[in-house]
Amino acid sequence: MIRNILLSTLLSLKAHKLRVFLTMIGIIIGIAAVVTVSSLGEGMREETLSLINAADANAVKITYQSEDSSNEQMYSSESSDFTFSKADMKRLNRIPGVSSVTADFGDSYGMNSSVQSTYSNGDYFGSFFGTQLAAYQKDAPLEIGRNLLKTDEGNNVIVLSGDIVEALSYEMDVTAADLVGSAVNIDGYMFKVVGVKQPIVYDEFGNSAESADYTWNDMATSDVPQTAFTLLTAAKPINAIQLKVSDDTDRASVVSSAVSQLMENYPDVEGYFEEDTSNQQMIDEFNDYLSSMILFLMAITAISLLVGGIGVMNIMYVSVSERKREIGIRRAIGAKPRDIWLQFMLEAVIITFIGGFIGLSLGYGIAQIVSSVVGMPATLTTQTMLISTSVSVLTGLIFGIIPAINAAKINPIKAIYN
């Protein structure tokens, strides 16, 4: 019986191809819109999180927390009066699996843990500016001048970040060329400017245009030789210690060894040492925010599915009206009301399922086109495919049930007579 009903349903759909296609259009557009938004949103989230995680994949930040530390203090740069020493850094550097140890001065705003930097105040002929100062690690693309050299060790020379020119231009008429060769005051020490980095370029989404060779951190800092950086940070308190873990080393064991070592060094402290997870917490919050935003946009685009569902219901009503004689004849030769109901329900579900599949393919194709144009990755997840398919089938069930019930209630004698 089920086989006969399914065969009858397919034959009925085949006999009205144009009507079936027009019925599908609303579903196709609705599912395509949802899939497009979801694919682009998921792609953007995965790329953003991968960049964040890649930057700090092997980095461990050890901090001290007092017993009465609050949640707000965990996000601040100074959670207690305790400070680490250079001796602590040397001891932790001897832990197996630790490739490098750097000091965290609590003011490396926006920098990832692979960059040792500190916030410094500058003065150029009475015009003040702030800059994130870093010990020179590698060359950066310059607007003018040169990068630092090994022979610069021991000299007070500096390569300024490109945003300093913009900051100074609000107070005086100055260009990058004017700065090269001049002297600037950095935290009370005079430095000769030997180069100015290119300004950071942002795309239409507000993201910095990073490349495989240069990151935002490389461009946002002003670089000085290691000896000069040590001089400028000599009097600054060390609020945390950054550890770089080797690729083949268990991260958890390194953290455990570092915490145990510090507890042995400071047995009388009232607080405790731990890995700073505030960055991970912020990543989780950012991930939750993106997920909520994606769901919100999907909900808005899903409104078109309501329009598509109403279209399905309308066409099914028309189909019931046109096929009253067919329904009456089937009832007269023994078909039960539930058989009529099942056939019309199957028609609605098959129409929306096929429309959903076409919309899924179309939506992913549109997402790929947008991705290639704007450079934003598109990711179609299994969850999106399952949700899209389920929603399309559910649309057929919801909007097809009333016409199906009406078809099942038709009086066979009146239907044949009419």
C-alpha cells in the first residue's frame, strides 16, 4: 500500500513539473539564504579562532593570584603586589621542554604572547605619543629608512611604527621623512630614528591585512635593540612570565613543573601560581558572540522560509481543489482517508525536501563566490546540512498538513458528482 501511495505521489508531481518548481522557489531561496549566511559566518569564525590559537599555540603565561583575587582582577594587568624576578625566569628556563622565557610587564596591549613588548611614552619636540615598544626580532616593511642591524646593539636607535606619524600629525605638520634622522625621547632616554614602518592597512571588515611574512604585531610595535629594551624595562615590575613550550613537549606537564618550581621558591606567599586562562576565556566569549550573531542572522534569513511555506500551502490547496474527482474515485474504489492524507503529505514533504537540497547546493555555491570575491572563507558544516534538510522537511510537514487533512475529509460522492 505504501509503495502504491509513493508511486502515485511521484507520478502526480511528475505531471505538474512547472507547478512543483514554482512551489519550490520559496524554499530554495530560504534555504540558500540560511546556508550562505551560515557558511560565511562559520568560515569567518574558524579563520579568526585559528589565527588566535596559532599565535599562542605553544605559549604559557604564568601569573600570581592572591587568595582574595576577584574575577575582575584576573583581567587586569596587575592582580596583586607580587612581582617576579629575573632569577625566576632563569629557573623556569631550565625546565625540560621550555624553549624560551620572557617577561610580561602587564602592558602589552593587543600583543600576542610571542612578542615581548611594553608600553612606552614618547616625546618629539613637545608632541607626546604612546607606542608599544618591542625588542627587535625581524625586519618589517618600511615607509622610509632602514631596519635595525646587529651592529646597532648597544646604541639607542629605534624604528618607529607607522601609526606614530598619524598621531603626531594631529599636533604638527610632520612626515615619516621628517622623523628619520631625528631624535625622540622614549621614557626619558634619547633615541635616534633610523626608520619608520609602513602604516597598518585595514580591509573593509576592519581586519588588518596580514601576510605570511608580517603580522599585526610586527607592524604595530616600535623596535629597539635588545640592549636598549633591557635598559628601558629594567625598572619595570614583571607581572607575569611567558614560557614558550617546545612542539614535542606536553604543555600540561610544563605548567605543572613551572607552578611547582615557583611554589618551592616562594613557600610563604599567601596566594598561588597558575596559568593565565583569561585569554582563553576571552576567546570563548568571542566564539559565543560570533555563534549568537550567526544564529541571529540565520533567524532573519529564515523568515523567507515562512513565505516559502505559505506558498507550499497555497499550491497544495489548489492541487486539492483540482483533484477532487481523482480523490473521489480513489475513495470509491477503496482508498481510506488516511491514504489520501498520506499522499498529499508526501507530496508536500518531497517538494520541500528537493527544494531544500537545491537551496543547500545553491547557498554553498553563493558562499563560495562571495568568499572568492571578498577573501572571506566559507565553511559548510555537517550541522548546517542537517539543520537545512530537517527544516525543509519540517516546513513540508507543517504547511502541508492542513491541505492534506482537507483532502482526506472530502466526500467521495460529492467529489465525483462535481
